[in-house]
Amino acid sequence: MLILIGGGALFCCMLTWSLLRQGGSETDAPGNGTAMPSNVAQDDGAVIPLTTEVAISNARSLVNARSADDLRGLIRPGKISAVQAVQVLHDLSIDQGPPQSPRWMGSVDSLMRPLEAVLVPYAEGRGRLVLFTPDNSGNWMIDFDAFAQLSEPRLEALVSGKASSGTLRVLANRDTYYNGIYTDESRFACFALRSAQSDAVIYGYCAYDSDAMAALLAVEAKAAAGETATKDPRQIRSRIMVEVERKPESADKQFEITRVLSDTWVKSDVALDEMIRARGGQ
């Protein structure tokens, strides 16, 4: 659970607000700032167009919020409440310096839902993506859980052995760390699952005949189709949301990927693996 401690640090080990980009680069940010705002339709109605000006203004209001009232109408309901979000933003500004001018990044390629992104640089650290997604009324709202990169528990708890399962927002790419109960490369795919804020990494194994693997293959295919992507899956690093579980006989840092919830850090009502299964594995 999330806890507040005397108005100070917001987080216990159940919350990670990790950095979007590693090493201070912006290579993980989507787009190149030239994409036009979306005006798409969802199944339940038309989506109100999100203009560049509104997106940048709302991103600026987000990172400069000083109270829960400042966030009213900006963030969609999630695990992190508006009160807690204010503390996250405060801690981020202390750690990374004051937020700088937001920059429009355009549409985020997703198999699940319309997404738009604004990048907010920080004076003494790395940038953060503010991700907008339309609600059921077609209004674009900020997904704060994605902004905070919430993982339950933090990836470091899985690395240390303090936790044996979790719901994670991670950077994932193929790996070749096969040993222990996961030596059969014909049965399992291996993925390095990395924190975006630290060097913490675990290895996730996914059975080729599972719904989770079908979802991961769809994520890889989407990335490989990108203009700058490589066809080598080992070189494709994707932001994904997964559930993992450690088997008792597993070696350290070895976990099984049991669910693939999203191909971004924005969670939808229907998980990606369920969506892919409903489409017949495509």
C-alpha cells in the first residue's frame, strides 16, 4: 500500500517513481516532436481533439501543482491519489531540480489505446513523459501512475529477494540468461526487465505457448515496424507493464512473466494479453 509519513517522503517500497530515460538521454521518448495532436474515436464515443497548446499547458500545470486541488481535472483515477501525487511531484523537484519548459512529443504508438505525450525536462536530471489518454467522455487526462512509473513492489525488492512477485513498469528487451529451471530455449523466451531509475534488473521467462508470450511478440513486432527500430529483438527495448512471479526452485533474479498488462506504462481496463487472445493471438 502507499503511505504518507509525516508530510515527508511519500513512498514505501510499494512505489517506484523511476526515471524515464537512462543516462540522461532522450532516446526512450516517443516521437520527435513533429507529430500532430490526435483526433481519434473510441468505441464509446468521439474523442475531443488534444491540441499542442492544451497538452503543454496541462503538463506545465501538472508538474507545478502544489495541492490536490491543482490536479483536479488533470489526472485520471489511479493507484496514486491526488494528495500523494503532490508529494511525488515535490520529491521529484527536490531530486531532479525544477521542471523546465514542456515539449510536445506527439502520439505514442500503442496496441491498446490512443496516447499522446509531452516531455518535461528537469534542470538537474532526466526528463519525464506526461502521458495523456482519453477518458470515457473523450476528455484527455494525464495518467499519473505512468508518470510516476509505479511498480508494486519496487524492482529492487525482487532483486534482493524481499518479494517474490510483483506488478512492474519496466524497460524490457530479449536476453540470453538461460540456466537453472529455465535452460530450455525452445520452451522459454528470456527477457531482461530493467528499472528506468537504477541498474536494478531481473530476468523474466515466458513460455512460448502462453498468452503472455503472444502479447510480448506483438509488442516486439510493433517496435520492429518503427522507423528507427532494429529487427533484432535483443536490441528492442520496450516500456511494458507486466506481472511476474518467482518459482521456489528458481535461481536469484529469475522470475516467470505471468501476465502482460500493457505495451506502455498506461494500464487499460483490459490487459494486453487478454486483448491479444481475443484477437486470436495477433
